[in-house]
Amino acid sequence: MHLVFFGPPGAGKGTQAQRIVADFGIPQISTGDILRAAVANGTTLGKQAGPLMAAGKLVPDELVIGIVEERLKEPDCKKGFLLDGFPRTIPQAQSLEVVLQKQDKRIEHVVSLEVADEVIQERMKGRGRADDSPETVQKRLDEFRKLTAPLKAYYQERGLLRTINGVGSLDEIYASIKQSIGR
Ligand code: AMP
């Protein structure tokens, strides 16, 4: 099973992704988590990405594409994977397609969690992460609408987009996700 979780920051991708991981035994690959670890460890990647992340901006495509390409070579991805927070731009989606083609794989479902901006601002108040100040959250939402939202049409055209209402109980949302991926 090869999945992409798509949606604005704070849509609940990470939480729902963990349920998929538990149910289906495929790894969750979160570029945000990988980048935060790089920042915490003070690596070269972390030093490049840190200031952009703190400003609510996207990290350059080449950096994240490299991360994902390496990660997908790991043996735990053989059975499938769930990409969480990647791709976030059209060039990232195109590179992903090329990388997967080399391995004779392709994305089967792009699960889009739909949540209104106001609801996200409210949710993020409680999260308390360094990149979660209201100003940064707004910048990240702006980046999402500008650079990431166009991916919906990209995946819609390919017949892969599954649109889910991201507001409701965790169980309800998870049930809709499973239904949308035919499980
Ligand atoms: P996330 O936890 O997925 O919301 O990611 C946190 C931050 O990491 C984002 O605001 C971006 O600065 C950066 N980031 C994560 N994934 C990507 C990506 N696919 N492309 C560019 N930047 C990313």
C-alpha cells in the first residue's frame, strides 16, 4: 500500500497516519519529523532547514526530495509506506513519480484531509511546538494554499485524490479514510 497524506499543517495527518501504521504495518515517512530531527542534531541539513522552518516557509525541493529518495530505499518500505507532509509542491510530486517508477511502484491513494483555516488556528493553540506561534501558523497556511494546494488538481487528474472531511471525532475521520482507500 503506497499512500500520501495531504492537507494543511494541523489537519491531523500525523495522528491519522499513526493509526494506518498500527493497522497495516507500513512505515510513516514524515519529512517534517526528519527535518526536525536534523535541526535537533545540528546536522548540515538541519542548519539549512531550521531557519526556513522557523519562518513557516517550505524547505527547498532538492533537500526534501533527497531525504525521501534515500528513505524509500530502506527495507521497511518494501511492503509500502505512508508519506506524511510530502510531496508539498508539484516538482516534489513529479520527482516522487520518477523515483517510484525506478522501483516499479506508484502511489495508489492521496488522502486529502480538509480542514478550514480558522479550525486549524484554534487547534494549533494547544500544540505548543516552536513553529506553532499564530504568525508562523498563518505563514505555513499561506505556503500551503500557494504552493501545496495546486497538488490537489495534479492528483485529481490522475484519479488518485480521496477527499476526507478532517473535522469530527478521530474514529469518524479514520473510518472515512479507510473507506476511501478501500480497506
Ligand atoms: P510538517 O511537520 O510536515 O508540518 O513540516 C514542518 C516544516 O518542515 C514545514 O513547515 C516546512 O518548513 C518543512 N517541510 C516539511 N516537509 C516539507 C516538504 N515536503 N517540502 C518543503 N518543506 C517541508
